[in-house]
Amino acid sequence: MGSLLAGFGFSLTLIVAIGAQNAFVLRQGLRREHVLAVVATCAISDAILIGAGIAGLGALLSSAPAALTAVRWGGAAFLLGYAVLAARRALRPGVLSPTDRPPATLRATLLACLAFTFLNPHVYLDTVVLLGAIAHQDPHQWLFGLGATAASLVWFTALGFGARRLAPLLARPLAWRVVDGLIAAVMAALGLTLVLS
């Protein structure tokens, strides 16, 4: 039980921080677009990455800096591009309402979700390398991993479906302008961090 709780707590500290994936899940939750699919995709992706880290992929990635460099540049380009799109939404009041455009297709939404997950080098450093290394210090590393996976599922479920409670606050275009402005700032900061690291 201790390993399960340790994995749960450690994973929460890694994923609760505002990042590209969390901002995407929050926006999907606010717009009520494909929320279950997005939450499931994020949780399953984390489970795969956590399992890979415990199985030893973290050590392999640490010894292959070229792979991390390629992911870093691809992730930076994606995040900066998304920051530009969010900034454009924030500057155009006509596109800030949650119902002003047709919903994105499920396919497009899931592709974006997978990009936010797998094009982010921080996910490999945090989830695969760091969490994998910490799990290996626990005598029950797979229970630790199960706890970490549970934390991911709880977090993304709360973020995606809890966003609905914020909907009344975000019923005005100005609120959406603020949300998209914050998302643009976070994405730009993360993208620039990748470029400069």
C-alpha cells in the first residue's frame, strides 16, 4: 500500500503543474468537446509512459541524446505554433465563445492530444526517466507505477470534467480572451524553454 501511495503522490507532483497537456485538457473541458476521449487518451498515454520508464526505457533515453534533441525541437515547434493560434483566438473577440465554431472532429482532437503528450520532451524526462528512476528505488516498483497511473487518471478526469464547473465564469468573451491569453503564454514559455535548453 505504501508503494501505491508513494507512486500516486509523486505522480501528482509531476502532472499538476500547468503545462501544454493540462492546458489542452482544460480547454477541451471548457468547450465540452470530446472530453472523455481526451481524458482517456491522456491517462492511457501516461500509463504507457510510466510502464516504459519502469521497464527501463528511461535509462535507454538517457543514453540516446539525439532522440531527445529531435523530440525537443519538434515539441518546441508544435508548442510555439499552438501559442500563436491561442494568441490569435485571444485577440479576436468573435472567436472566443465556446459555441462560436463547430466542434473539432474526434480525430483532430485526439491527434492534437497525442501531439501535446508525445511531442513534449518534458514528458519523457519527467514520466519516463525521473519517475522510472524513482520507481526503481521502491521495492515494489510496479505497485509504485500503478499508483502513478491512478494519479494520472484522477487528475485528468478532474481537470477535464471539472472544467464544466468553470463554464458559468467563462460565459463572456472577455473570460475566453483571458483563458486563451494564458494558454498562449504557457505554450510560448514552454516552447521557448525547449528552444533555449
